[in-house]
Amino acid sequence: MVVYADDLDRECQLFLDKPEWLYRNGIRLTETATGYGKKLTTDFKIKFMGRNYRIYTTVYSNNGSNWFQCKKYGKVFIRNCRLDWGKIYLVGGLV
């Protein structure tokens, strides 16, 4: 079963949290040689239902999906969203 964040929590806080190991001399490194992969780390975290989670992306060809992992729901995907000054407004939520 696919679980979407906007089905569970309408408004989430998105914030920048750069993982140190992904940077060398201020330049972001890629985790794979091709840039594609199943669980690529992003520079963002999301505050979802009172907890902070790292946002990952899965990228193959010209398609990508953003998601995070939590114990209660497993893999939670982020559907269409709008970034606005550090907040992420999910479809159906406040815009």
C-alpha cells in the first residue's frame, strides 16, 4: 500500500539540513557515479507529525520520487507540493 504524506498530515515544515559527509570543500558529492539510485540523500528534512525525518529521493531515467521513512507508516511519499519560505504545503492543505 502506498502512503502519502498529505493523507496523514496537511501541513509539514521543510528545512535545510546539509549532511556533512555529502560535501567536500563546499561542493556537493553524488552518492552514485550515474546520479541515479534507489535511496539518495537530499539536503532536506521534514517535520511530520511532530518528528523530523530526512527526505530521500529515488531517481531513474527522468523520473524521481521524494519520500521519507517512519516506523508507524513505513515509506511515506510526498505528492505534488509547493515550497514557500521553508514550509511545504501539500495538495489539499493550505496554499
